[in-house]
Amino acid sequence: MKITMSEGAGGNATAKLISGLFLKYFNSPYLHEMEDAALLPDLGKIAFTTDSFVVRPLIFKGGDIGRLAVSGTVNDLLTRGAEPKYLTAAFVLEEGLEIGILEKIVASLQKTAMEAGVEVVAGDTKVMEGSGGLIINTAGVGSVACGASLGARAIEAGDCIILSGRLGEHHAAIVSERMGIDSEITSDAAPLNKMVGTLLENGIPVHAMRDVTRGGLATILNEMAEVSGKEFLIEEEKLPVSEEVRSFAGILGLDPLYMGNEGKMAFFLARDRADDALELIRKSPYGEYAAAIGTVGDAATGGVILHTAIGGRRRLGPLYGEGLPRIC
Ligand code: MG
């Protein structure tokens, strides 16, 4: 069975799709009230974010657009020290989408939401003309318990920079699917609640976090260096990259520093607790390949400097132009 325009008309077919498919998986009592807005309990100070997902193919090795739609939004909330609580999920379906594929994706979205401890409390479905595609938007709120405001402005000279795992996996997985290349590389799409939670619960003085997504590590470091007004010194030798991704990137002329992940976090934290932090991250889910990759320098020039494996010094710029294909 395929989606037709009538599933988006707001009548019978729409109601059937919502009750027969979406409500079967999304079990939040707030959603099941079926009102026009969810009434939620007071969360105090909240973090609030939104993200849209347009990746093709919809299902890929290691994940799918549903898992991505939860992981991306949850990880963005985590970067501000928030405990993710509630999501909205808006589905823009293209005419011709197989309902079986939609169901798989909705089930995966819900499974990932449960893993991340978030509830889908409101949603929307639209159908547009097209060729069987799907776009998902999720918005998320989380409660912020910790006093300090985590963010790039809180980065201090001397901070240690820790990367939670190996670069480029999501990007390589999507590229290999799209090019029909047979590879063992799987997407790393994952919610990182436990990893971030264990650092904060153990009192690690985390100053800033950023999930390594579109544009790759080099791009997010540049964004943070600009906001913080500080210079980051990165050791090329310490960057964790799997052999599979390294050779895949080599063949295609891609640089893992500019390849996106969907389940990796860069942490900026006080140097004297860096060893403790590394141990906690490595013991948490998705953190086994974490590494300390650099430090924040004193120079007020800003920017990102890469100390290369052969002893050189290179200024790392952000990604310019198109990071193709769309990976999230
Ligand atoms: Mg982000």
C-alpha cells in the first residue's frame, strides 16, 4: 500500500493513518488526548530546539531517518546541559511512499525515543506530491538543571577537547548506500544521553559540547572557535578514524575531518579532570573509541590549528560549498 493524496486531506483516510499507524507506536498520554496542543508540566528552565531531516535513502545501514530525527534533536538538547523530555514529530509524506516503509520508520523513531527517554507529545502529517519520499521535522524540549550555561562562550584557555568516537561513519554509510558501494560501514546515529549524563552526574566541569554533524568536526570546531574567540589546537594523530572509513574516504577523496557523524560529541572541559572524563565516556554507550584530541590555546586569534602527523601546522577552515550528499 502506498500513500496517496487522500491521506493528507484531513478526512477519513488521514484519521485512519493517524490512528492505525502513528498512535500505534507513539504512546504518550499527552499525544493520545488528541487535542490541538499538548499541555505539559512545568519544566523550569528549558532548552528548545528543532531540526529537519531529508536524508536519502530513508533506511540505511545502522539506522534510518526516524532514528536520525530523534538522535539529532536529542543530541542538540544535550549540548546545553538539558535533560531531553518531549519531542514533536512532523511527517511530510510524498505521494507514493510505501506505508510499510513509513511504519518501519515510525517504529524506529519510537524505539529511539524510548532509548533517549523522550516522549513524542505532538505531531503532524502532511502529504505532498512527489515520488515516495519523506521529510521529518522534530522539535524538542529539555529541562536544564545545572546552573551554568553550557556553550562555546564558556570555553576556557587550557580546556581539553575530547571527541567521543570515530569520525565520518554516518557520512560514509550514506555515501556508500547512495553510490551502491558494498561496505561494512554502518551509521553511528544514536542519542548520547547516557554519555553526557554520566559526565554531568560525576561533576566533570564540562564547559561546552557540540555534536559532530553536517560539515564534520572541522566545521563545528570553527563555529565554536569563532563564538568563543579562542584558538583550538588539534592533534591529527589523536583523531579516531576506523580503518574502513579511512580507506573509504581515501578512495573517494573525502576528508574525515569534514565528514558528518550523527552520534558523536565534542566536549570542552577542564584539563585536570580530562582523564576521568575520558574514562567515563569510554565506559558509556557509543563512547568506546573516545579520545582527547587537543586543547584550547591562549591565543586570542581564534580559529582551529591542526598539528599534522608529520609535524606541520595547518589552519583548518570550515567546510566550504556543498557537503554532498545530504546526510541528515
Ligand atoms: Mg548540533
